[in-house]
Amino acid sequence: MSGFVSFMDAALAEARAAASRGEVPVGAVVVKDGTVIARAGNRMRELTDPTAHAEMLAIRAACAALGTERLTGCDLWVTLEPCPACAGAIAAARLSRLYYGAGDPKSGGVAHGPRVFDHPQAHWSPEVYGGIGEEASASLMRDFFSGRRG
């Protein structure tokens, strides 16, 4: 991949900000033509909204910024493997590529669980690249939850 630029650091910054608000530390950014056009971290507790996942919020913000419900040509960078609901939103938005950090064997919907994009009824499947910034993403999650259980 000549000229490949990772935007995982921007997603990790959003995840850290989410953790500082007491949210599960997941962060996401949407990138178009090498520019971050939307960013978000989890805000489920803050907004009392079970759909306020980082991916959902970033997708909504990107659609608003571009004035369209389709994000073809855009990439989503997220620190944790998306859940099935977020994978459905990624498909509905027609994101071109998904880059994620840590896998999520418990609640993931891309490489684990229902594998939404592999389902015969999937109407859109982005290119998927997992494991980018995996250790930093997994470490954030471990530290957050160990602090809660401590």
C-alpha cells in the first residue's frame, strides 16, 4: 500500500476522550480524501442513548458534513471491531473501507458473531482491515475495565 496513512491515532484520541467522560473507550473518525471529516467517541451514558456508539455518531456527523446519506469513498477508522448494529449502519452508509483496532469476540459483528458483511443478505460490504493499532486499542479497553473492577 504505497502512500498509506493511518488515522488510528485520531480514533484513539476520541477513545481516550470517551474514557475521560466515563464512557467505554471507543473512538471513530470518518476520512474522505485524506481528511478527517467527522470524529466521535462513545456517548451512550452522556446522551442516555444506546445507539450513541462512536461509529454511529461519526457516521451521522459525516453525513451531515457532506449533506448526504451515502459515504461512498469514505473510510471509517474505529478502535474496536464494530458491533452488529454499527456494522449495519456502515453498510447502510456505503462506507468504502473499515479499519478497526482490536477485535471484539464478545460483541463484534464483523470478524466475530454474526459477521454482518459476510451474510447473504448484506447489501453492501466495505473493504475491511482489522488489527490496526490493535495493542493500543486493546490496552485502552483493558485499563478502562480493570479500573472499574479494581
